[in-house]
Amino acid sequence: MEEATHEQTSATTTIDAPAQAVFDVLADPSAHAAIDGTGWVRQPLDPQPLTGIGQVFRMAMYHDNHPDGDYEMANKIKAFERPRTIAWEPGQVSEQTDELELGGWQWRYDLAPTGESQVAVTLTYDWSAATPEVREEVPFPPFGADHLDNSLRHLAELATSRKDQ
């Protein structure tokens, strides 16, 4: 179920897995390509697990409309509360300064246990902090309305298959 406002969109689903199992999937960059509902995320360039606020993890990406097709995103963890919340802000490392330049949009997952082995997961994509310059380059949101629902469905499939192992 998806809900949109002017500066963010979100979707919520219930997953038949404990919150910790779902959080563990989200904190594993190697799972992000399988979670992604667009097909843009390829593989982690920094495969170590996500552990806290301020950590940066890089992902290889591909998009037909990107000038190079293949590109990298560097994501900075903005919220990390195991097993309740994880959020990151994508950006890119500047070729001129070698500094991480964040784009002003954020991915956020909020997990609320609804039972011993179920969790409601809300995925929010928020672009409210995107600069005018970024908004000139990126149409927000840059994906179709079904993207968040697809991502949550993929997350549920991964989390339930891992909990059964």
C-alpha cells in the first residue's frame, strides 16, 4: 500500500519474519540488488554489514538514462536503530574534491513488530532536502509508483527465506 505527498512517498507491508531477520537483510549491502524494485542496483562495492550512523557504503548501479549507464552511489547511514530503523542518503564522490556530495534524498525503513514473528515495514523515499540543482537533473521520484511495493515484496521474500534457513 503506497502513500505519496509532495516531497516523499512511502509504502507499508507486513512480513512474516521477526524484525531482527528483516533488519539483518537491510543491513547487508549484498542483499540490496535483490531488494531493489527498479533493477538499477547491481552489487556492493563495500560488502561489509552496515553497523551505524555515519558509515558510508558504495553500490554499483546501472540506469539507461545515466550518461555513463554504469555508475556508483555512495550512501551515508543517517539512522540506525537495530532492529527498528535504518536510513541512508545517497550521494556521489566528487571527482574534483574527492568529497562525498549527498543528493538530498533518503531511503528509510521503519520496522514495527506486530507479533513474535511478524513485522510491519514502512519504506519511505524522501526527497525534501534535494537542492534545486539536483532537482534540475533528477525528476522526483525517479521511479514508477510500484517501485516501493516491489522493493517491500522482494525484502519479504529474502527475509522469510533467510529465517527458514
